[in-house]
Amino acid sequence: MAMFLYALVAVACQLVPSVLAATLRVQIPSSSLLPNPNTLPASTHATLTSGYGPPIKAVLRRGNYFEFPDVTTVGSHLLDIYTRDYVFAPYRIDVSPSPDSAGTVITGAWEIYRGTRWTDRGVAFVTAPTDKLDLSAKVLAKKDFYEQRQGFNPLTLLKSPMILLGIVALVFTVGMPKLMENLDPETRAEYEEMQKNSPMGGLTRAMQGGGTGGPAENFDLAGFLAGSSKSSGTDKPSEGIRERKR
Amino acid sequence: MRWYGVLSILASLLLPTRAIFADDAFHIDYHHALLGSPQAHATFFHKPQTSTNASLLYTISDKAVLGAVNPKDGSLLWRQPLAGRPVNNASSSFLVAGERDGQIISGYGRTVACWDALNGRLVWDYTVPEGTTIHGLQAIPVGGSNTNDLPQDILVLATPDHSNAHAILSRIAGDGSGTRWEHKDSSLSPSSSASIAASSQHVYYITKSHGLLASSKAKVVTLDGTTGHEAGQTSVAVDSDPLGDGGEYSTASCSGFPFLISADKGSKSVKFSLLTNPNPKVVGLTLDDKGEDIEDITVHHACDVTAPTHFLLHIRGKTCQWAEIYHVDVKSGGATRAYLLPATEEKSAFAATGSGSSVYFTRSTESEVILYSSESHGQLGRWQKTSFRATPGISPSHTVAEVVSKGKASFAVRLAETSQSGNWSLVRNGELLWTRPEMLAYVNIAAWAEDAGPDALAEELDLESSVNPLTGYIHRVKRHLTDLVSLPSYLQGVPETIVKSSPESDAIARRNLVGTKTVILGSRRHELIALDATNAGVFQWQTDLSSHISPGAEMKSIVVDEGRAHVYLSDGALIVINASNGKVIEHQSGHGPLSNLVRIPGGPAPAAIKVEADGTPRPAEDSAAVHPLEGNTVVTISDDGKAFGWAIGQSVEKTWVLEPRDGTKIINAVARAEHDPVASIGKVLGDRSVLYKYLSPNVALLIAESHSDLTIYLIDAVTGAVLHTSTHQAIVPGTDIPAVMSENWYAYSFTSRDPATEGIATQLVIAELYESSIPNDRGPLGSRTNFSEFSVDAGVRPHVISQAFTIPEPISSLAVSQTAQGITTRQVLATLPNSNAIVGIPREILDARRPVDRDPTASEREEGLMRYFANLELDPKHFLTHAREVVGVRKIMASPSLLESTSVIFAFGHDVFGTQIAPSLAFDVLGKGFNKGQLALTVVALFAGVLALRPLARKKTVEGRWGQ
């Protein structure tokens, strides 16, 4: 008796889907962006908006899929999948009345691109009308909510042009006299002679002197920049005196 | 075509990012992830995994939200709104847990759903036939022998909603493969009550008709549990008042000895009949009445097939409460009283816990927790409740317990208690572990309360400026001298504050700068709650107003003025409350119902205007001393979709009526916020010319809807003149149409279906109003010094520029950020109900002047305009809620802070969320990026450099001098 009843129920169960409407099943496969779909939170859900009624909502099931068991609305549908940490592609699902029964069939399913026309769509997932469609949802991106604050980095500090200028100046101030001391006297004399004659030397001295009332005070930078090759008259005697006293 | 999407993402990347810094997230914002008030019959501890002994706390709240909470810290592990979203006045819901199969089965509406107990995924669902509603859900006891891992089968009772439908009792396979058998009852009328009970062999279907001709007998149909065949039918005498779980006659179905229990109102005896007896006989149990009138009786029993057949009757008398424990003799079908628990004046809550072969009863009162064995009246354990707040309303209204036996005489008890104030808390051995403020899920109105306490310094400064200069000067010198007293201690504290920069001190410093903002919330449970909106949503006070609110009335509006909160009720009554501590100051009874309340400027204070049920505005009685300023306008919408304009001054006058086309109804009106400062009257373009903004305090937006079309009217509220109209076709029904208006722009959103291509998309429209289309031109108003809306040439229409964007998901509510001066750029705040998030869209992106189909010119680029793309991606970096999932937000409120850069945001509806945003970045405050140590090191390094170079420089000078 029990067996008979079970059989009856089973027959009834088989009969039911043929009069029911189209079924849409959306699977979330693992991908490089989402390696483990089992980590998706329980709030993950999909909505199917028909344009003629409130959207239908389906929650994520064990096995990482959504199921819209009974799509009775006809026309173009928009399928969206929402989860906390990932962005999914939207899909267009077309549903038409079934030609041979009272139910509905899915006649088309495409990935679509927001902000473009409804007819601009991706590859068709449905080639022939079907009452049961299995779709694999595509993850577009992982949501990144946060901005990392630019922490203190000595390297970026060094890259700043102001600091670079300062370092070069420091090298000149500290390094040049040391270098001069280490040179043998002849070369030094030669070098100083050269410095005396070249207007550039004045500039170098100006940088070394740091404007503390040294001989650089007398260097005529404006004149040098103006292109005059000769130094002014006051320049020479003072240089001469300095040379003598040393 | 798909490149458009990429391009628009690129464009948004070029903007200065306004994302939440990773180190600010979870610090400047707070969130209460709520469920709603747990229901007594659908709350329990359950072990989700067979392998571990750790249990979780499961509940279905009365907002039909199923959730799992970690009993260790009260954090929410997962939740599922059974109705799609949290609903008020949810119909009855049921929750059963499978034994050892890791599943939780819920029943709500027409759906039985089986959830993975650990992660909240749907395992299977089953829908009962149309026209019926689930009215009972039972797990069929497997009886000790079934040790294979098959999930337990579920018994579902669906009762008819109307007379054409049948009641159906069905057994559903626990693995989701469908029904095993069905039992139809076409005789049950929708007004009758039906309930189910199950034992390991049989299923009992109990019906009782109500009404005049109702008999005092319930019909019990016994069905074979495995086949569903009828095994017998009998009538059992019952009393009028069912005492079982959820107000049903049958109870203890999960325990293996289901019985019927009922009593007459106020009666001192209870009718009991054991269902497992082939011929259930009725036993009258006489209660010990302690000389009191018995007001209420509840039954508590353990849910364990192997547990002893004991149950507890919790009896509430007028002044005290006690309990009687009964032992059931399964063979004879009788029940005998085993012992009595003493009566106490404190309110108690009882819980029964089955653990192996014993049943424990836990009694929880306001001050202590006592554990009893079901066998005898000896106390197994007694704990004083500690660390409880001494506030009224902490007495538990219902509780569930988990008892762990540690050795012979040592027990540990965990209690999950729902208090009358709406807190859900866990008490472990008398110690409060956590509290979840579930009453916040019922908040439906809110108001900002300004700083309650007057600043002492400000008062003294006021005093100094009010007296004559000499006295003021002396006062000031005195004040400075007294300030000097605290100087040494301040100086002592300075190094400490520099060295010890803990996150907490940073938070305090920030709070001092931002200022304190309190938000006062009114809930559907007739409570007022105050939260500190700038300090992590900390509770300030809670007041129960239910004694002041007549039945049927609800809170309509809260107005906070000078430290007093005025609560206007729907019946016209007014309750005045001290905004700093929640004490009721006065209560005025009603003068006729009101549907809304608006505030308009007046002297000496803003005047409250009541909008009565018929839509007529009237000054509120309590503000009789306040005179509304002349020339205020109020727009009301009638139920049949017309808009009315009213001029309110000394008198109230109807000035205009706007009647939309046939079939179209105005459903919503939006105006600029009360505080909506405008920093600049024009928009400076790239070539230094100015587009003047159309700024009128009197513009309003009317949203009208016909069955599928949406029309937006921009009106002048003084004259009722329509300034601009836009119409959108084929709106998807059942979707939200939020709108917001500020400064010289408005925005709205809708979901529509393109009639030609059937394409479905949600759009966000932004419209900006300018005085003229030509820069440096103020239109006809330019040379005028004054202007009347009623003058002949007043028909000046603004130049409206609008752009629509496709957005990836629908918006349920819109708001705009607020700052003190309006210098900071505004952010459009949108609730995304699908992503459970709140997004702040910068106005630079949502700009109506973005160049279409061409790249921006150099001057446009200087203005910050980007090329228009139809698609507007909602960048996750703009999500104010970042990784938090904020469910059921109905309203977002923004308030200026003391800092111009910062706006304080508070959102409520179901979850409560608050944060602080800086739309133009934090330009007037040092953020966490400022490094004190770095600054100090730089100064020290500079100083060291100077010291090091000094001998060098001196040597050089000396040498130079000698050289001369």
C-alpha cells in the first residue's frame, strides 16, 4: 500500500514540472577571482526583474547556485547577482510562452553590458528554447573598499627635488674642502689658478663660502650671468691680497 | 561597445579618490546588525555540527528575520530575511532544528525552507499550495534507534486563508526530495484553529472550531507517521484558553510525549490530556493559587525525545509569580505535581533544557539565576546577576537556556534573555556576556538633538560681552588667572599626550573637533532611544512611552528644541521629554489626528505646523506663543494625488491646487532641507565666467505616478507654477522612486523598461537649475533689486540641464550630505538595498554638465568635467558602509559637524549605521596620516644639522676674516 502511494506521489512529481513554467538555475563556478565560492556570505542573492512586476529574489543555495524555479512572467528579464565582496556580470533572460503547453520557456540568455543598448549583448547561452536553463555566472571584479594611507617612507622623502638639492649642496660644502686638502700641493695650486681665471670658479666658491663674508661676496653673479668675461675691478686686488697673505 | 564600461571606470579612477581609509574603517563608523525581537517559540541553542560541541543561538525575530548568533560575543554569523526583507507585523513563523543533521528549517508564509545551520545557505525549499499559510511546523522525532545520517522529516500544517482552500498536513522529506504523504482536510474553516503534534509513531492533527456554535471539544485525528493513513479519531474536552507554544492547544511535540493543555481565563485548574494514549483522557490539574488571581500560564518542556516526561507551568499572578513542575505518567496518561517553586514578586522567566537523561529548569529573575532539576526541588546552582545596568525594563520576558553539567554537582548555565526593553543578552552563570539592542530594529522616526549641555566658556564669554567693558575686562583677567591654576598640570600632561598617542585618545581628540551629535529615535514599540551619533552609537538613554501613548496611536514626528524633545503622536497628542535624560516633562492630550508635522520659521522660535488627516495645515497648539513668519508656504498631498499650496502666516490660506493628468497621482513631494547653506551663488567655469545658480527656497519637487509612467514636476511652491517637467515611461512596478533636492539641483532614480527594446535598467537622473543658459548672465532678474513671485513678469523659468545615468542596481532612498557652510562639495547618499550598502556618489561624477559624445575641452577639464558615459559604475571605494552589510535602511540623515569638512551620517530602518564623511577630504583637520613622531624627528634632525654646521660655518668666517 505504502509503495503504491509512493509511486503515485512520484508520478505526480513527474507530472508537475511539465505544466510549470521555465526554471532558471545560475551556478557560481570557482574562478581565478573567486577561487572558493563556498566562502560567499549567506546574504548573496540574485534578482530577476521582469519589467512587469516586482523583482523576484533567490538566495544562494548549498552547492553555490541560485534557482528561480517558476518564472511565469513573459518578456525580457534582467538577472543581477549581488554579493558583498564581488561584482557579477548582468544577464538578459528572455522568456516566452511555451508553444506546446501552458508554461513558459527560456528563449534567450545573454551577458549584457550596462549603459549600452539592450541588443548589444554577449554570446548566446541558449540556442533553442528550453524550459530549464543552467547558467554559469561570471565574476567581473572583486570589490575593493579601502584606500591605503600613504605612510612615511624615507625613500620618497629622498626623491623630493628639494632634498636632492640640499644633499648636493651639503656634499659641496663638506666634501670639497676635504678634497682640496687631500690633493698634492702642485695640483692644488694649479687648480686654484684655474679657479681664479674661470668665472665658474667664483660660482663654486660662492657655493662653498655660503655667503659668510668670504671672497665670494665679491663675485659678481649678475655680471657672470650677463655674459661678461671680465670680473669687475674690485675683484682683482682683493684676490691678490689674499694670495699674498697666504 | 563593452569598452564604454571600461572607459567609465577609468574616468572615475582619475578623480581624487574619496574612499574610506583602511585604518579609519570600523573606527569612525558603527553598525548594529540586527534581527529584531526574538520570538520565544523560535529561539534555541543548537549545535550546527555533529563533530563539535559548540552551539550557536538561532532565532526568528518578529520581523521575520532568521539569524544565527555566536553565543560567545553576540556577533551575527548569518541572517536571512524570510520575507525578502525585514517586515513589520510579520505573520507567524516557525523554526525547528534537525537532530544531528546540521540543518535548520523555517516556515513562514507559504515557504518551508531548510538552511545550512553553519553558513546560512539554503538547502531546499518547499512551497505550500496557494491560498494556504503555514500554521505549524514539526520535526518528526526519529526515536533513538535511527542513527544513520538521514535528515529528519518535517511535518507541515498549512491552514486555509479563505473558504475555498483546504487545510493540508504533509510530511516532507528532510533531504528536500518532496512530500512523503499529504492529509487534506476540507472541513476546516479559516476561522477555526488547527495544530499538529508528532510522536515517533503517530502524527496528531488537532482542530477546534471557534464562534458561537463552537463545542468545548477539540477533534484529534491520529495519523500513522510513516504512511499518513488515518489511525483514529477522537474528541477531547478542552478549555477556551490554549496554553501551548504560540497559543495552541498541543504542545511538547518535540519531546515524545505531546499533550493538549488548556485553561479557562482566570481559572485555577488546567485541563491536560496526553495524546500518545490511544484514548486521551482529560486530567484536571488544580493549581496552587497562593491566594492570587492567576493572570497567565505558560508551559515549558524540554525538547528531547530521550528526556524524562516532565513539564513546568509558569504561573503569573497579580503580584507574584511561581511555577509548578509536573511529571507525566506515559502509561496511565496522568500527570502529577512533583514540586512547587516559590513565588517571588520579581518577574521571572523560565526555561527548560533537556540534556541526556535529565531535564533542567532555569529560573531567571531580575537579580538572579537559579537552576533546578526536574526531579526534585533542590537548587543545583544559584548565581547573582552581575554587571547589569540598573535601568527599568531589564526583567526578562522570555529566555532560553543551555545547561552543561561539569562533574557531579557543578553546572554551567548560559541564558539568552529577551528583556522587556528589547535587549537580547546572554548571561553565563549570572554574568552578562553581551547585549544586542534589538529594539533599534523598530525605529521609524529620528531627529538630531544638538549639544544638550551649554558650554561653560561660551556662557562666560556671553557674560563678558553683555556687561560694561571695564567689568568685562576685570572678569576676563580673573578668568585667565583661574585658568593659570590648571597650567602646571596641563604642562605635566603634555609630554604624556605626545608620547602616548593611543587610538582611543585620537578618537577623543577627533570627537572634540567634530562635536557631539545625539540622535533621538522613536520606535514602533513606543520607545524613545537616544544614541550618541558621533561616538560609536553609544546608548544614552531609553524611555518607554507606551503608558503615555493611547492604543492605536503612533509617533509621527520628533522635534528637538532647546534641550526638549517634542514627540507628536498620530492622535494629536504631544509628549515633551528632556532631551538629555529622557524624562517625560509633560503630556498634552490630542486635539484631533494629524498626518504629518512641518516646521517653519517663526518668531521667536520655529513654529510647528500640524498637517491634519484631511490635509489642512494648522499651527500646533503648543506653539501658541510662537508666530510663524509671514510668507511661509507649505505643500501638502491629498490621498487622491493632488497637491495643494498653503500660505501660512497669521492665518492659513490655500493658494493653489495642482491636479495632474487623469490617472496620474502625486505620490511624493521633496523640498530642500531646512539647513541647506549655499556657499557660492554661481558656478565658475573654466574660462572664469560664471553660470549663476537658480537658488530659490520655494522650489519643490512633486513625483507623480500613473500605472506605469513617472512624471517629475518642479514647482514654485508660492504660486504653484510648474517650472519644469520630465516624464519617464514604463516604470517597473513595485520599485522605489527616491528623490532628493539641494542647492540648485535635484536627483531621482527609477527602474524602467524600455518600451521599444524591453531593456531593463535603473537610472539616476541629475538636473541642475541655472538662471540663464549663458555665462555671466543673470537672465531677466539680473538688474532687479527685488522680485515678486506674483508680478506680471514673474514667469521666469530656470535653465534646467539634466543628464541620466544607468546605475548597476536600484536605489531605495536618496539623501545629501550636509556641512555647516556648504563650502564642502556635496555627496549624494544612496541606499542600495540589494548590495545592503550606502554609497556616497560625489557630485563631480554626478554632474549634469558632462560633455556628451566628445572629450572635454581644456576649460571644461579645468572645471573637472569628464566625458559623459551612460553607465555610472558605483565604485566600491565610495561605499560608506564598506564591508559592512547594512540591511533594511529606510532613511539616511546627514547633519553638519563643527568641522566644515565633515558631515555626520546616520541611517536607520532595520539596521542602524552611522559614520562621518569628508566629501572634499579632511582639509581642516589632521588625519591619521599626520605623524607626530615624523614631525618631531624632522625638527630634531634640523636642529642637529644646524648644531653640526655651526663650527664649520664659524671656522669659515674666522678664516675669511683672517684672510682679509
